Amino acid sequence: MAQSSCILTENNENRRDASEHQGGIQNIASDAGRCSNSWLSFKQGGGVESGLEIVAVEDLKLGMFVAEPDCPWIDLPFFLQGFVLSEQSEIETFARHCRFVYIDRAFSIGEHFREHTNERDARPKFQVVRSDADVDPMAAELERRQLKRQRFLRYLYEQDDNEEAVALSQELKQIEPTFENFQVSLHKTLNNLHVEDKIDVVTLSGRIGELSESLNRNPDAVMWLMRLKRADESSFDQAVDVSVYLLLLGKHIGLTGDRLVKLSLAGMLQDVGKTTLPQDLLAKTTELLEDERELIRSHVASSLEILCLQNALPNDVLMTIANHHERWDGSGYPRGLAGNQIGRNAEMAGLIDSFCAMTRSRPYRAALGHQQALEALYLLKDRQFNSALLEQLVQCVGLYPIGSLLELNTGEVGVVIQQNRVQRARPRVLILLDQMKLRVREYRVIDLREPRRKDYFVLRALPQDAYGLNSEEHYFAA
């Protein structure tokens, strides 16, 4: 989709040309924006149009409208697909990834503008293939998110500027199929719970074991896949998050083998009883009435009722599920257990469940940033949560977890894409906003571990929606 961008040319004649054609380009941008907002789908018609001109990347100039590269747009770090070149860095990016591009003179500006010579050349390069009535806005939004996540994952794949980046890239490539298999197995389990008598515990446990091995090698890889492979189904994504974070915390405190797998399995299944609750109750944005609160709390009994029919589930998994809403001071439910009565696995499951819920958007509130969530939990230490276990979670997750939004001392704003296990205050940061808090056009990484970045430091952690950034998509919305 095209977006206008007027550059200053070297003489008055070019300025006049740019001015004359800027309006036309802005109309194209406006049309593209309207289509994007309506989630219309586009396709390029008739192969390569005769109105497009092949230009070698070394011959690209500012003011040219790039319509198509010779590689997929997803391989490039641009947010827009089709735009006027306005910065030398954009030309350099095309030069690194392509041999040639197709430019459209009709949408170029200044000396590079040229009208189409016939009706065929002048027809729109992108055609609407579905009307507003045909497009499900929610499905289109989901598709948009998935494509952007795929693009960002590809970007992480291609990172090779240092040893840590290469290690993350290699682990992502190795573990992505395993993570997808894990999701498929969980999705099948959740969908079939009410129609089948048996959970395939062996398969689920095997998937969990494979993820556990990846966490040993490079935990950042699984943390990114957990974000970038979201299904955008609240209950499913929560089950994935809790299961993975319990693996991470369990490993941190020394659990291994079957004990670790059972902990993660409990986290995966602990809220299946919510499927029996009315959807309008789960989506309520106002304060719950007392009878509604009691109905919500009944999901623990519903989970056990569903899962107790599964003969393959170990008793300690069921006990973890039964107690994961109990709290250290006895204020939890359903039985009001306190302290050591709860059981360590159930304590961990409850803590992780609360942490993951805080970092996800809810109908009644926005998502908290990781540090905000940890701070909120810390206020509950020795009341709802065991302070010793909470300290372990803070150490496990780290000072600036994957996905944390930060402001640097330079004024730039970015998101943590890799933690620093040795110097936790100096992570690897993807810059999203420049010093003036304007969105950057391309992905750019600042690794605070590098000697040349010794004068850089994290000024502060930010809430997820700081400076208008989307609370759940800021890490791939550059």
C-alpha cells in the first residue's frame, strides 16, 4: 500500500513538480488507508504491469515510488508495502536484500514522475477482491496480526550481528515446529474435552518435555514464540502462557523430569472449567456482583469435574489444579487453605496464573507491562503470595523480560528482544521511537552489552501503552 512522502528537491522546478504530484500521491495513500481500515484484501492484477519499470538497486534515487521488490515484502523491515523513497537508508536497505525493484513513475515525485501512456498502464496496481460486506473485521484483524508477527519472527531469524543474536536465531528455527506441535496438541485437547473421555497425556507430556529442552538451551526463543504464535483466543493463549512460564519457574527452582512436566501440564489444564461459564460473564467490563463472583469461582469445581474423568491424569496434577486459587493468607478459594496447606506446585500455578493474567488485556482493563505486573504482585507478598516464591519469580523472569518497553537515556524508546543473563540491566533493545518519540521507519537494534554502547543505559521501564504504542503489538509494529 502506498503512502506519500515529499522530499526536498535541489531546484525550484523539481519543487513545483513535487508539489503538483503530491496531492495525487496523498490520494493514493488515503485510498490505501481506507482500505486498510476496512480490512479489504488486495492483490496485484495481471502479473507485472507494463506501467512498472525495472530498476537495479544501485540506480535507485530519492523520490522514486517502489511498487515491488524482487523478494517478498515480508523479507524487508518496512511497515509499508509500496512507498516513495524519502531517505537514503531505505535505498541502502533495498540494496542489502534485492538485486532490482519495480518502480512506478506515475506515483514517483519530482524529476522521477512520468504519466502513464495508456489506459492499461494507468489502471490501479492493486484491486479490491472482496467488498466490505464480504470481510469479517475480526478475521481480517487476526490475519493482519498474524502477518505482522510472522514478519517480526523472520526479522529475528535473520539477526546475525553477534553471537547471542545468532544463538537466538538458530534456536528459533529449531524450536518453532516443536512449539507449533505443542499448540496443536493443546488445541485438540481443549476442543475435545467435552466430547472425548481421554486426554492424550503422553503426547502432551512429550510436547512439554521438548519445550523444556529448548528452555535449557535458550529461553528467549520460547518466550518470543509464545508471543509471536498467539492464536488470539484468550483462554487458549492463557493456557499456553501459564504452561510455559511454569516450566521456566519450575526449572529455576530446580524441578526436573516428570515433576516439571506435571507442573506444566497442570498449568495448561487448570482453567478448563471456564468453558462452562457464560461468555457474557467472562466478557463483563464492570464490577462483578456477588453471585457473579461465586459463579466465576465455581470454575475450579467444573475443571475438576471435567478432568477427573480422565483416568490418565496423575493425582498430583489434579491437586495442583484444585488449589491454584488458594492464597498464602487464606483469602483464596474454594477451601480457604493457607500457607503450606496449599502445596508448592499449586502456589506456583496460582502465582504464574496471576502474572500471566495481569500481562494480558482483559475486557475490564488494559494489559500491564511485565515490570508493572511484578510490582503489583510484590505488593501482595506475604499476603496472597509466599514472599520467597515471589522472589524466585522476579529472579527467573529478570529485570527487563522479553517484550518489556523501555526508554533509554538518549530519549529513544524500544522493546527488549533479548535479555542479558550476566548484566541484567543491559539488554538488547529494538528501537521503536526515535529521540523525538516519532516512529522509526525500519527496525534498529541497540545492544547495551556492546562496548560502543557504554554511554547508553535504561532510563526507565514504561507501561505497555506508553507514547501511544499498542499494548500487545508494539514489538512488531515498528
